[in-house]
Amino acid sequence: MRIRVDYSTVYEYAQPASNVLQLLRVQPAGHEGQHVVNWRIDSDCDGHLKRGEDAFGNITHMFYPDGLIQRLALHVSGEVDTQESHGVLAGTFEPLPAMAFLRQSELTRPDDALLALARQIDAGDALASCHRLTGLLYDGMTFDADVTHSHSDAAHAFAIKAGVCQDYAHIFLSVARSIGIPARYVSGHLVRQDGLITQPAAHAWAEALIPDLGWVAFDPTNGMCATEAYLRVAVGLDYRDAAPIRGARRGGGTETMNVAVTTQASGQASGRHPGLGELGQQTQEQSQS
């Protein structure tokens, strides 16, 4: 499948902001099931864009706008060819040992309820346990974009049995790690079957290390393993390590952020209906849905 992505983020500040810094994890890397045909990052502000790589092997870009700004628009676009692998990854760059993904983070640390869930889904077999967990979260959680935010942790989302895709992924990670399965957070894009192709955020899911298979992608939000409709961009211990855009600034007053992500298979018609969110005055980051 050829997947086309058009991803716009617009920040507006009540007053001019200085020392603006944006860390971008928006460019995918290639592997055996994913070939990047073309990809570009643009901005409506003059500045410097520096490419790098983080500890997880993600492609990063640091963007430094020149001078004071009151509006910043970032635009990401590209095409990627994907192949069906039923969720099994091959040929990915792995700078860290798999056991590093057994470590719980602030956003995945389990409470008693999550530990009880871990005992419930532990089938003594990693693949069976991950499939059971994926199905349980899909059936038992309610997708609701209004009850959690980018700082919500797995324990909170599981307690209210609701959240967005990053919450489903955090719960999956918390439980999988609790029963000894290395697992990591994935941010990326999904071509949806329901025809909704423009959304106010990117997508998120999880990968677990399965004996004899390697890393396998599970999407508890949709109750399935990843398919060729999934475009993998960045990984980490949790959302914070793989967030598409995080940043900081000095001044600027009240901030608003508009995000519109259009993901489509080649040949689909596009449409736009950007979402709106308000974030803190000193740090900026996007949630995922």
C-alpha cells in the first residue's frame, strides 16, 4: 500500500515569543515492510532545521525559528510504501537491547488494578497473552478524547476505562512489562477503513517482543495487529519518547495549537477538519488519538 501523509501543526501566540525550540519526531525510517518514497518538512518561518537521531533510533529534527514569532506553522508531507506482515517487524534499527523495554515509566507504572489485569491475561505464552490483552482493552475501554490528556498515565485511564489511543497503548505497555514481556510505544499514522482520513492527531499503538517472531505490533484501540495500513514513525518507553512534536519557548502568553493529519492510501480523495487544543505557555506537545 502506498500511504500519503499531510500533517500540519499551527501554533499561535497572544504575544511575540522568543527562544522557540521544536523537537520533531515526524519522519519515518525504512525497514523491510516500510519504504520511504519521499518526505519533507516545511515551515512558514525562517530558521534552522537540524537532523539527528535519538537513543531509540528515531529520526529527529530540531527546529530553531529566527527571532521573535507570533505564529508558527509546520507542515510535514510524504509517501511511504508498506507491505503486509501481520504485525511482525523485520529490518528495524535497534540501538537498544530489548530488555530496556521492560522498564516502566512514569506514564506506564502499574497500580494494583493493572497488576491484577496482568495476572488475568497472563497465559504463560507471550503471543497469546498479548492477543488476549489487545482484545480485552478493545472490548473493555471506551474511546473518549475528552477524559484524558497528554500527561495522563495508564493507571488513570484504566481506572475510568476510557481514553485515546495513547492511553490504550500505555495500558498495554504497563501490563505486558508486568508479566515480563518487553514492550514499547509506537507513534505513527493509520489509513482508516471508515473513510475518516483527516484527524486532529496522529495514531499510536504498541510493539511487544515475542519469542521466535521478534517485535510484533498490537493496536488495542482497534483490537488488532498492525497491517499494511499502519505507518510506523517513532518508538519509545511511552508517549513522551515518541511524541511527534515537543517544544519550549519564552514568553508569548496564551497559546493555541491547530493540528490536521490527513492519512490516505494512494487514490483516496482528501478532506480537512482540523482540531483545536490549548497547551501550556512554556512547553508544547501533541497528544495522539
